[in-house]
Amino acid sequence: MNFLERMNAALLYIEEHLTREIDQERLARLAGTSNFQFQRVFSFITGVSLAEYIRRRRLTLAATEIQTTKKRILDIAFDFGYESHESFTRAFKKIHNISPSQARNPGVSLKAYPRITFTLTVSGVTEMNYRIEKKPQFRMFGKERIISTVDGQNFIDIPKFWQESLADGTVETLCRATGLTVAENHTGQYAVHAIMCHRKTSDDTFPYMIGGMVTEQSDTTGYDVVEVPELDWAVFTTEMYTDETLVEEIQKVWKRIFMEWFPTSGYVHDSGPELEVYCTAGPGKDYCEIWIPVKAR
């Protein structure tokens, strides 16, 4: 079963269990990945969190039942997993902007969120630069923020976190704390990078840390420290960017990794954190490496 078939099997399971309990572990097994990574992939591909998608589908079908049957609204609420009339009404209003009882009035306007289906599209015309590399265990330290994936909020909050950290001196202080410079490490890497998904927070969030790699010169006092195990990494390289195009280039590669590379590669996402490693090839030639832990399919 290929990537598209696995993802659609997971979506079919969701559809068949909208009025029943959805087993998150079984859902992930159908998708051929871990629960956490399935939710990450789903969010990257669709731009909405898995929990929000399920909520929207349930409330879409609930609205149809309200309009087409004479069932009590409370019974419909129970059918779609709501424990009280009040919680169902709040959720319903958030989606449809009217109460469930008002939805039975003729001519009212409601919102429908159709079922998602993953299909093959023409892509891959532009090459992706990557390599597979094994790295021994290492540590990173820095400042962490919890990022939401709801409605693609991660694509807004991460650039904002960087902007704030640059403006308030956090990045400059971290640079000094690493004890490194580009010239000293001879790798073309800047001193400060980012690591994310290094621990579980919730179904709709993940941790994102701006920081550096721990060396003998580093002073980690007052910072969070993350242990990164030995892993095989797929390392993707962005195009060269300017300050104005940095966010666009990095986000473009992130989306292509999940939408184009994983579905057609011989690899699956392994458990472990993900990194953004910022590099330079000389003045005005900055780029980013995105590190994803992988294992053979």
C-alpha cells in the first residue's frame, strides 16, 4: 500500500467513525506512521489540524441531520461525541454562526466542510536537493515556545518567534553562549538554529526551540537542553535566500517534503526531532538545511 492509499485509508476510518470513538493509534497504524507524526503530516498537507478537521466534519454532518431529520438536537449532539447541549451549541455556533435550533429554520445559511481525499497531482518538476546522513548523538540548548498547528498557525507563529528573538537580543545572546562563529566551526553553519518536535505537548501543538548545538565552549546556564539521539537524517537544502525571501523558501521546502518527497521516497518519518540548520556559502549566500529523521520503508 503506497502513501496515498494509506492516507486515504485513514481518512475513510475517520469518516466511518464520526459518530463513534476514533482510535488515534489505529488511525496512525492505517497511515503507516506514529500518532504524533500522522498528525504532523496531516497538518502540513492540509493546513488544518487533525482534531479541527474531525470537528468540522462532525459538525457538517450534524447540521445535515438537524435539517433533514426530526431527531432531538440533544440526541444528535450525543451521536457526534458531545456530552451536553451546551458544549454542542458552542461548537456548532463557532462553525455555523447560528445555534443548532436556528438551523431548523427554513432558508438559513450553513457551512459545509467536505471530506478530504488525497489524490496524485502533477508535481516534482523542480528538483529537491537532499542527502541521507547518519549523525551521532548530540545536544542542543536554547529558548522554547509551544507552537499551534490549528489552521496553519505554525506558519505564522514560527516567523514571529524569530522576529521577536532577533529584536529582543535573544539570538545575539545565544550566539555568544554557543562559543562558536561561522569562521571557527568551518562548516558554513551559523551558531544559532532551531529544533522542534523534541517532545510531545498536545495533539494540536509542538515545541519549537531557537538555540545552538552544545560544544565544549557552550554556556547552557539558564537554557533548556534537548538530547538528540543517533539517527539517520534526510537533509534538505533550500535555495539561497535574502532576508525578504527567507520565510518563503523555508516553508516551501517543508511543504514539499511532506507533499512530494515522502510519498515517493523509500523512506518514512522516524521518531525524533526535526531541525532547521542555518548556513552560509559566503556573503549574501545564505541557505537553510532541514533535517528530518528517517528510516527505510
